[in-house]
Amino acid sequence: MAAFARVRMVMLSGVALSILTACGADNVASPGQGGTIIINPPATPTPSPTPTPTSPSVTPAAGCPTIGGGAANALTDSGTIANPSVGTFRVCTLPTRITSSLTLPKIAGLVYRMNGRVDVGNDQGPSTTGTSNVILTIEPGVIVYGESGASWLNVNRGNQIQAVGTATRPIIFTSRDNVQGLNTENSSGQWGGVVLSGRGPITDCGSPTATPGTVACERQTEGAADPALYGGENRTESSGRMSYVQIRFSGYNLSPASELQSLTLQGVGSGTQIDHIQSYNSSDDAIELFGGRAHVKYFISVGAEDDNLDTDTGTKANFQYGIVVQRAEIGDSMSEADTDNDRDGNTPRQNTRVSNFVFIQNSNNSSSNQASFMLRGGTDYSIYNSVVVSPNNPCLRVSRAQTASGTQDEPNDEFGAPIFRSVLMQCAATKYVAGTGVTATEVQAIFGSGSNGNNDAYTPTLTNLFINGATESAATPFNVTTLNGQEFNGNELTRAGFFDAVTYIGAVKDATDTWYQGWTCNSGTANFGTGNSGLCTSLPTT
């Protein structure tokens, strides 16, 4: 993470109610370091169209709605909050713990507030099965903001969130400063983030006597002072659904090695539906997965100050369709995958699969990761049909012999060396970086430029930053539907039917492919067109 961002976070953390501690080794989800100044940095695109000043149009709702669940779930009317450009909103504060199912309705002139940690239900433990205890439903267009850095949403094990926006009315999780119109495009780390805690298998158990991947293997949420546990052995359970959601200015630094991300999926089962998610200016990772069986489609990360996709502790995760763009001069890896190095023989072993992504790295990578993709800790990892634009950095680093192993070992859940198929990379002159027990030459052989559709001498022809041009359109895609329903060592690696058949590499086929439009917000870093929720530093008025 950039030095100036770290200084700011440390200063802010002094006003937190308590210093919170991380769980696990430093190399599992450590904040980035960054901070190197770039000579001749990439040009920053200008948002289009340029917004024109308008008179405030929002007037506050008359009061807070009755949302059900009795007095314990009642909203608190906290007065109003003003934004000079947008207008004034009624503020309705959520309870610290939601104890029965309720719905947050969309009401004109009203925003919902988290004044600290908000829990959805009580933790139902690692082994309970059956119907969810508490469901938090959030209607399209709702805005929820965190009052301060220590504000975050935790959906406990055995409970659910149903935050389902639409392509024209996304749900927005953001900060108080954003609501007040105080933010710039360099703002970040102003509240915690959204955490879904499930009962899926994990490794790196909190208890040294627990067996990884079993009901006894649990972990504490990174950064949580009070219990916020996840893990178990339910691979298929659902923690709910999040669709058409923006998460802005999150990732508050609660202690030197403990930050929440925009979205944290920890131990979630394969029944959880995550799609059309935009992370904007997280001061840590855009999304981090700890164990479980997560499946994510249509993911956008803009301006993350650490890693963009961070996967840890035995997760078997799948991603399809993604746009990742760093801010200039800030940020760490496009993707980091690991477990605790002294536990890289734990099972289930991480196996993450990524298809149809565009990765745009706009800064020199001076952090300890040293490359756009950092794979270590015995992880199994695959990238398909994707484009990497990282002209100032090495593209790939693989660390530890266990990670580079090319031998499948089903009883020990070892799938083999990292896999690349139909991946185009633009890298610095040094393209591959050695890791502990792995030489740069071995890393180069793992990527295998010139075979399997891979090319590390790629020159981008992308238009509008992320839309395929002539070179990308000419590439032959890998058939990722062959991965659907695949099992290994008795474990389903990919949910049946998850990966779509595609006729192209990259995230956006051409100008007619508009999956990213409408539900996103714009910035100088990435412009997703007209007809969306406007600038990320502002709020929609409808």
C-alpha cells in the first residue's frame, strides 16, 4: 500500500474504540506496502461526461420506517445529513445486532447508518445445518454507510444477506464522508466493509489441535475484537446473495497488520450467490476469500491499495468476468494466493480459478509481492482467457516448491502446478520473479509462453481501457465449461454450470457487450459510461 495511505490510516486508527488484532500469519492477507513514485505515470482518463453543477434536489424523508422484528430491531432516527451538491437525507441507524429477519426498504431521501459493527443474527456455530436463522434483505437503490472506520457488517454463520440491486438501481455501501460529499478520488479506508461468514472448510485453524477442513477448524475474522468466527465442513450452504452492489471507500486499518476488505467471503458455501460487485478505493484488498467454496461473477475492482483478488486458507474459488484497474502510483498485486507457508501441506488445498478478466496495473509494484501475480503457500491456481497489462512490473512470481509442483497427488489434494490457458501478458523487461525454492526460469516454464494460447510479449489493443480490440479478439479462448462440476479428491472444484461458454478472451468482448454498465460508478481511473450511478465521489439522487 502506498506510504501516504498507510500514514493516514495509522493516524485514523488512533481514534478507534480498540486496537484489533489479526488472526493467522503475517503472509496471509498482509496489507501492501507500495509507495514508489512513478516517473512518467500512465495517463489518467477523464470521466465522461463531465458533471455539471446542480442544485441540491434530495429532501429528507419524514422519518424512519418500521422494519419489523420488534424493539430490538428498531431503527434509530439520527436526524439528517447534508450533501451540498445532492441535498439532505434522513439518517436511520441500524441496531448493533439484527435478531430477526427484516427488510431495509428504499425510501427517497433516506440513508441507513452503521454506527460500529452490525451483526446479522448470532453465530450458529460450525456444525448447525438447516434454515437460516436471520435474513437481512436490502432493496434496490438503498444506501448504507459506515459512520467510522470501526463500522462494518458481519453476516454470521447460519444467517443470510439478500442484498439484490438491479442494473439501474445498485445497492451502495459507503462512508459518511461520501454521503456528505467530502471525498476525492484519493479517499479510502473510511469504514470497514462487508463480511460474509460461513461454515465451509478452511485451513490455518485457530486452534493448533484442530484438523484442517473439519468442523473443529475455525478462525476469527481478521480485525475483529469480539468473536466473529467462520469455518466448518458445510461446502454447499448459502450465506445469501449479493448482486448489483457497490462497496466504496472501505478497508479501514484497525491495526498494522489487520484491515478489512471491501468484501470478505470467509468459509462461504457454494450456495452463496455473488455477482455484479464493484469495489472502489479499498485501502486494503478489493475482495478476500478465506476458505469455503465461493463462486463470483462480474466483479470490478477500481483503486484497491493492496491486492485485488486475495485468496487464502484452503478456498476453492471460481471467478468469471472481471475488470481490475489500479489507481496510478498505488496498489499491490493483481492477485495474491497463499496459505501460511508452514502449513502449505494442509488440506483442503487452495484451488482458485479465474477466467475472462482484464487486469490493468497502473503503478510500479515495490511491495514484497514483487509481481502482478503472487502465488505461494502451496496454492493450486489457474487463469484462463485473460489479459494482463502491467508494463512496469514483472508479471508472475511463484514461491515455494509445493506451489510449483507439477505432480498431481489426489490423496493430498495437490492438483499440480499453476495453470495458464489463453492468457496474454504485457510485462516489464523482467517478466518472472524467483521465489523461495523456485527459480525465475521455473516460473517462466510454468507460464509457458508460446503454448496453450499464452503470450508474454503481448501489446494491448484494448479500447476504452478494457474492451477487446483486434489483438484480443484474434486470440483463441480455452473452453472453461470443461471445468464445470469437476471433482478432485472427492471435492467439487467448480459448481456445475458456473462457467459460461465464451468465444473470446478478456472481460468485455466488444462494444455491444455492456455487462459493466448501469450499476457501476465512474472515476478518473475507470469510466464505465453513461446511464450509471454517476461519479463514485457522489451519490445518486433517485
